[in-house]
Amino acid sequence: MSYKAEIPYGAYWSTPFARWQGSFANLHSIEFAAHVAKAELAKRRIDPKAFDYGVLGFSVPQKHSFYGLPWLAGLIGAPQVGGPTLMQACATGARSLLAAAQEIEVGLASTALVVNCDRTSNGPHLYYPNPKGPGGTGGAEDWVMDNFNCDPLGPHAMLVTAENVAKKHGIATGEQHEVVLRREAQYRMALENDNAFLKRFMTLPFDVPAPGYRKTANTLNGDEGITTSTAEGLAKLKPVMPGGCVTFGGQTHPADGNAAVIVTTRERARELASDPKIAVRLHGFGQARVDLAHMPEATVPAARQALGQAGKSVAGMKAIKTHNPFAVNDIYFSRQTGCDLQAMNNYGCSLVWGHPQAPMGTRAIIELIEELAQKGGGFGLFTGCAAGDTAMSVVLEVCDA
């Protein structure tokens, strides 16, 4: 199918991603996202008053995040905008895009701003009162670390899901490390010619604001904290879990950052696009859930659902991007679908540039659009797993308007 909603070409952006406890560690994620959005809208000469709907996605609460999207909209100069605040772990980027497309599809909105942000650094430590506890004491939770390490349905850590899939499908450590080296090489394509690919959607050099947003704390020339691996170095790594096969080299790192995309009607997209001759059309969305503690497997049925809605096959995709917290994800996906393991995830992926959760899918979708634009158009697929053994997928097309 073809949705009524389109993404105006060029009407999207991402910050660099910074490894946790790095340059973004002390920036409130919602305030930071608003600061970036305000500057990026001004750069594109898009008036915040143009929006009549908004979606905010995050997975790590910040102070006052109860006020969510209306707060962010007010900060960017769009006090007329309302809308939901969504949380679906690593699927938040795809979910928030679907929410905007649905609103336009049914005629409740015409121009939406979708912003996803997260800060895994300095995650909140929550206290849950329990008057009936011994002496009235309650329970506590470290939002980031406790949830990385425990799916309460298991209970088990997210790493266990990768180990389960690797064992079930015979995916060895060496094969995972080969994928890591390939993904890092693909990311370096984005850095060629002074970060030419990244500069298609990212303002570089990037001025990192101080927490008061009046001064610049430092400047980044690209993503911060990227690892450069070697075959020899990876071979020396031991599996993280005793008896397992996934090493620290075969998985991503927590990170901070934000990304955004504008979604609007086909007519309005021509007005807001940086190149009105290029159209970015949405054709399919998919969601899936698989067996407990087998999270990487969910990307396949989610992708098949999105492809089915679009009336396309994996073979018809000119580019494929995945959220791959583990190298296991891509190996499994390639084996099940027949797609070329070496060709997917050109220019970068979360395995390399990190895991800030909500904005990951948004950045991957933006990179998918730009890869397709460089190739002269065509269909592309994004698919990515999320906590709870789930996944979401998107099929889109870059074509002549």
C-alpha cells in the first residue's frame, strides 16, 4: 500500500551519537532535543507554527518528562502542538513514525514533528514507596542498568536473548566478529570526504551546549566513542557469559543523542523538502513478537509483515538497515531472508554508532533514505528488535515526486 503521509526529503536530522558518560551525559535529553530541533528547523526555514501534531519518543525518563511532547513543542516555539509521548524501547523510532503517519492517514493532522531522544548516561535511580515494607521501606530501581540486565518475564538479561539465538542457529563467535569488522568498514564509508554522508543529515562540526544552553561546552566532529576493531583484537576477547559466544566486541554500546523527522501530506511535502523533486513515501509497517528470550529473531517476522503490507519482497529492497545490538541479529536475519549480509547496513548501524534506544530507529531510517537517494531511488527496509522479544519494521520508497 501507499500511505498518504510522506517524509519531505531533507526534513530530518540527527545529532552525533555519544558513548554514554561522554559529551552529552549532563544534558537533559528532552531539553537537548528541543535545542537541536529549534536550530535545525531554523536552518531549513521551517516555521514551528507549521505543525499541528507532534510525537515524542524516549525510553529513559528525565526530570519533568511527565509533560512530554507538549513541553518539547513549547520549547521549540510550537505551543499550538499536542500529541503523545511514546515508549517502546528500541522500537520507539519506528513506532513514533507510524503514529504520525496514522494521524495524517485519518485526517486528524497535516504536518507532524516526530522527535526521539534518550540519555543512557546518568540514568535515574527510582524509589518505589511501600508503606507495608519492613519499617516502611520501599523498593528501588536503577532504570538503565536494572532493565538492561533483567527482563522480568524471564528473568534474564538481554544478552541471554542473543546467546539463545546463537545457540539455536549455530552462530559462532568468529562469524559474529566478521560481521563486526564489516559493519565498521561500512561506517567508515560515511566518514569519507570529510564526513560527506553524515553531513547530508547531521550538522557537523556539532556544538555541544553546556546544560544552560547559552554556551558551547565543546565541539564534536562526528559520533563520539566509536571503536575501531581488528581481527586480532576481537580474537582475544572472551565471551561475556561463561559458556557463551557473544563477546563485548560482538555487541553495541550504550549512548546518548536525538533524531527527528517531519511527516506531512504529499502536497505539503513538496513545500518542506530540501529538494521538492524527490519524494519519500511510506509503504509498510510491521510488528512482531517471538518466543521468550529470543529477541533477535523478531526482526524477521516484523520485516515480513511490513514487506507484505508494501507488496514487496526482500529481493526488491535496494537498501536494508537494521537495529543490531548484537552481530547475531544480522547473521540470523540474513540466513532467514536470503539478503546479502555484506550489503546491508551501508554507512553505519547501531552495532557501531551505539545504542541510545529511542533515536536509533529514527537515525537508521534517515540513513536509509539518504542511501536510497544516493542510489537514484528505490525501496528500502528498516527492521529492528526491541525489549520484550519484539521488533518493528518500515518499508519506504525514495522516488521522483
